[in-house]
Amino acid sequence: MQKLIKPDWKNSILNISATLAEFLGAPNSNATLSVLQSALKRQPKNVVYLCFDGMGIHPLERNLPQDDFLRRHIVQTVTSTFPSTTTNATTSLCTNKLPLEHGWLGWSLHFDELGRNVDIYLNRDSQTGEDVSFDNGLADDGDCYFYHATRTDYAIATVFPKYVNCNAAYNTVVDSVDGFFDAVQNICTGDGKHFVYAYCPEPDGTMHDFGVTCDETKQLLQHISARLQQLSERLTDSLLVVSADHGQVDVEGYLEWSNECELNDMLECPPYLDSRSPCFRVKKGQKRRFARLFRKKFGKDFVLFPTKYLLRHNYFGNRGQYGYLLGDFVASGTYTNKMMVLPKENPHYHKGHHTAMTREMLVPLILIDCPAET
């Protein structure tokens, strides 16, 4: 079996944010990336961070030739967070905090005070879809590092889809890939110096619907690459810092958790977190039996870890207070690329997915330098 990929907190997406935070004079407690530090030394007029959801190393390699514009500008491969999911990864990117520090660990979390699993982005019961209104006690995921910049020569601007709650004074709302690039260009061609944090929800959505290795994804990635090249040719004195929150893999089979009556009977609540990284809270006295049966049934497709082991070995970072949310066991999908269909009223059967510690953990750091006019 191929080795799972552990988050590397000295070479991860978090360290991209740490380097940019340090550049802006914002507080930082995390390691920085020397290749990005070097690119920032000339202090370009525009520093633009562009995050393309799901655009990991694996989708790029499967869909674009080695001499493609995007692939030519990869300077380093970094890891995502674990789980390698948007909820966790983009929160680390925005806040420059480790997963244990912010607590937005996965799509769904269990809260004892409610006795429910909750989809924390939507504030909905994970099983029934019912709206849930409560203070989840997690860190403020909108407290972005760039709001604390002390370098006043850079104006802060953001570009987000309309569903992202943003507190920036200068935020542009977009609803398409082309609108995303147009918004970034409009900001950077304005007067003064700008730091831009821009998030695009593609190609993640397309890959969920159609898969990683499909014509729709290939055409979209070609379009993103072409638009990035066009943007780089239209800007001067700018540095484009491009990455993703995680990658994706094609789903190669579905495991229906609702069919596992014996395993379900040993749980205090339905599994939660994410489909390729499910989390389990086990009834007292049942942990050994649960682990033995789970590994017997799913050992080829999922590696089951005691949560204490993952915490002790810093899979979620080496500081923070939210480890209690992770239950007794956390599993990671393997390279068989199976998806655990967790119990809910309307489960999703994605064709492409992520969240485990396989290829979806690997993310490019892409640097595109647009020189000043001479």
C-alpha cells in the first residue's frame, strides 16, 4: 500500500499564508517559505494571492501537459491540511492558523451540547438538513491575517463568491471564473499598491460533478491556465502567488455506512467530519471491538487512526484547543479512492472527491512574476 501523506507544517498551504502575513507585517507564529520570501523581496506594486479550490498537483498533472503555463511556473509542492477539505484548508489559509487553533476541521462536526452533527458552513443538521442556530464556539474564521497588516502602503482587497462572508472594506463579489480574473485585473490596474486575496471555487465544483479525469475538468483547467497567462501579460510590477486548498481524485467506489448495523450500534452518534476522512465517537467499552471490525471490513480502503495518535503526532498542528471535536477515531481513505457515504437524507455520490491523505494532499505553489516597466 502506498504511504499516506502527512501534513508538513513547514511546507504546507499554511506556510504560504505565514509568509504573506510576515510580508504584510501581520502577526505570525508559523514557518515561512524561503522561495516565496525571495520573490517578495522586491516589494512589487501588486501582490496577488489566488486560491483555486481543488486545483492540486494530481488534477494538474492529469489534465495539462508538462509545458503548460501553469505547470511551468510551479516552484514547489506543498501539503494541504488534514482533512484535505475546503472547510479546514481555506480557514487555515485565511486565518494563518493551524486546524487545532481554529477548529473548522471538516464539513460536519459533532456538538455534545446539541446532541447533533452539524454541517458547520451551513448551520444545518448533518443527517436531517434541519437549520440549526447556535454558537458553535469555534474560532472566528473571518478573522483573516491580512486584516491585521501594519504595512499601510498596501491597500487590502479581496475577491470572493457571494456566499463567502467577508469583512474587507474593498471586496469584489464574483460568480464566474472569467469574472474572477476580470476583478483581479481591475484592482491591480488601479492606483497605488495592492495586496489581493482572491478565492475561486473552481475547479472543485466541476470535479465533484464530473470527476478529475474528464473533458469538462480538462477544458476548465486549460481555460484557467490561459486566463492566468493573459492576466500576467496585462499586469506590470506584480507578483501572482497561485495555489489551491487541496486536490482531488476520481472516486472509484462507494461504501454505504448505513448498511453497517453492527458498527453503527457501537457509536454514540453517526460518523461525521468528511466522506474520505470520517470521524467516530464510540460507546464506552467498545473501542477495541469497533477498531477490529472496522479494519476487517474497510482496512483495504481506509486506515483507522486513534485520534490520540494523530494529536500526539501533530497531524492537526502542535497547538490549539479543538482536538476534543475529533472523537475517538479518524479514518483516512487510501489509494483505492473509495468514498464513505455517510448517513443523511440526501447523500452525495461525488465523481471526484478529496479530504484523505493521498494525492489530494499535494498542492502546487505557483509564482508568476510580472516585471515592472523599464
